[in-house]
Amino acid sequence: MFWQTLFSFTNLVALIGWVLLLFAPRRPLTYSAILYAGVGLLCLIYTVLLVLLVGKVVDPGAIPGAAPFDVSDYSIGGIRKLFMTDAGVVVGWTHYLAFDLFVGLWISRDADNKGFSRLAQAPILVLTYLAGPVGLFLWLAIRERRARAAARP
């Protein structure tokens, strides 16, 4: 129950950040809210959970029959054992949510600075929300021409 509630909460925090990014006026207060109440809060949750999990302070909620994970095992098998726990899924997912929202924030600021309309940004931001690196890759490809033009004297 605890892990499901936390999973739902982190998703809600990220969703609110993305809604603000897509629909709210791009003002300093909006950016601050997304950065600190969105990305910062997700990073704080991730950090606390990771410390509690590594310190074995919380029950990781392992799937029945799954071998216990070893925090020092960074092999595929070791990471698989971590993700065979509810805690591992929530910690990993929170990591994705925080980084994808941060990347979305950067994309929106960069796009604004390069003169891309909000309408042109929307599909890239939605793709970043749904599949982070795909949206980022697309943005890097799209922004290249304007970035080069801006760098010329």
C-alpha cells in the first residue's frame, strides 16, 4: 500500500509539472514551480527513498520468490533483483520522472529562446514526457539549425 501510494503521488507531481509546462504562461514563477515543486520534490523523494532502501530501513516489498537484491551488484542480474521489489520500481520510476521533467523544462526554455512556438514545442514535450530520450533526441535534431544560426557572428 505504501509503495503504491508513493508511486501515485510521484506520478501526480510529475503530471502537474508537465501540465504547467505545456499550458501555463512561461513566467519565472511557473519555471520556479516546475523546478522546485516538481523536479526538486521528485529528487528529494528519490534521495530519501534511496537512502532508506540502501540502509534497509524500509521493507522493499519484494515479489514473492524473488532473490534479495544487493546494492553493490550493478550487473544486469543485480538491477533485475532491485526491480523485483516495489521499492525498486518506485525509486527507479521517480528517477525517470525527475529527469524527464527537468529535460522538458530545459527543452521549453531552449525552444522559447530560439523562437519556437508553443504549438511546435507541444509534441516534443509530450514525447519527452512519454519517452524521455526520444523527445530529447528529436529536440536536439530540430534545434540544430537555429542553434548554429544563433552562434554565427
